[in-house]
Amino acid sequence: MSLKDQLIADRLPSHVAIIMDGNGRWAKKRGNSRVFGHKHGVTAVRDVTEASAELGIKYLTLYAFSTENWSRPKTEVDALMSLLVSTISSETKTLMKNNVRLNAIGCRENLPSGVQKRLEECILKTSGNDGLTLTLALSYSSRWEIIEAVKKVAVQVKDGELELGEINDELFSSLMATESMPDPELMIRTSGEHRISNFLLWQLAYSELYFSDVLWPDFRKEDYYEAILNYQGRERRFGKTGDQIKK
């Protein structure tokens, strides 16, 4: 029986988040530049997006470019931005075919105008699709997101629109960039690293974490199914005891 056939349809996560790590190491092993790894990582994005749509997963969020990544060498950043433009342009037709809606979170105004333009065009074109929502975290960091939410709360309190006692989890979640989607049930990180790296810190509070040794350019559907199967074998307690969950 294949890994896909072992998956339990009614226990699939509705939202999967992925830290796509290992592009640089994958390229270095082959004697190439880091950009070479990023280019080959596009295949993994396509595979995981297609698998998510086929399974009926509703939300997939990919950590594509962090705010910290701006400090990388300019040649790599420029190449990554160029790759983003070309990939978004070439994949729009596939997104439409598979009923996938594109979304983006992060400080988008920091992106080059060409990237912003292509991104906005694709988001608009796919906005009517109601299958999988594919979210790209671009120029994103969780600390940036949380600080932005705190600023919004502070302004509302200052203007008398909000009382301190009204500030709670639900309100704060509504001010997050992900307010239109549920928190991820499963977070996957590839390449064998065991860090969250400033990704969805608020939203991952009760997510199941899965770390794969596979470098991102080599990550395929079978690796994705293996992560989901592992997730389905866990007991999610949300602070309760196992006995309480079984009642």
C-alpha cells in the first residue's frame, strides 16, 4: 500500500505550513551556486502544491523569503527576486487549472516593483478559485507581524476604540496577516534543521512540528505524504490529558 493510500481522509490537516530549507546546501553538493538550488526548489513547490490540491488540503503556506534574507549577498537576492517573477508568471496557468488561489503575507512594499506587479496580477487572476489557498510568505518574519499587530492595538487603545480588557487571543489573531485562515495543524521543515526561524510564531502555538532530513529541492510527494502520515499518528491534546481527548 502506498503512503498516499494510507492517509486517513477525514484526519488531514486543513492548513500545512512549510519552511523550505536546504536549497543552498543542495547546490553546493553539486558544485553550483545557491541560486541553482533555488531554481530546482521550484519543482518541490510544484509537487507539494499539486499534492495538497489533490488531497483536498485547503491551505498551504510556504516560507519563501524572510525579512532576514535581505541581508544575504545582493547577487543572490537579485537572482531570487528575478526567479520569483518568472516563476509566478509561468505558474499562473497551472494555478488556474488546479483551482488554486494565490495569497501573500509579509512586508510586500519592500519587494521590487516587478515582483509586486506580478504577484498582484496573479493574486487577482486566481482570486475566484475556491480550492487550495497557496500563501507565499515574502519579506516576512513573525516578529515583524506581531509588532505590526501590537501597533494596531496601541492605536485603537489610544483613540479610545478599544479597552485594555478587550484585548484577547481572538482579537490579536484577527490582526495577524493570516487572519483569514486557520492556524496550521502541521508545520514541516526540510533539510534536517530543527528551528522555526521566525516563522508564524503566534500561529504555531499548538501546531505539530515535523522535521525532514530531505533537502528542499529533493522533497517530493512521497516525502509530503510521509509527513502527513506521521502527523495523523499523533495525539493532539491542546493542553488537555490524553484521557480527556478520548472522551
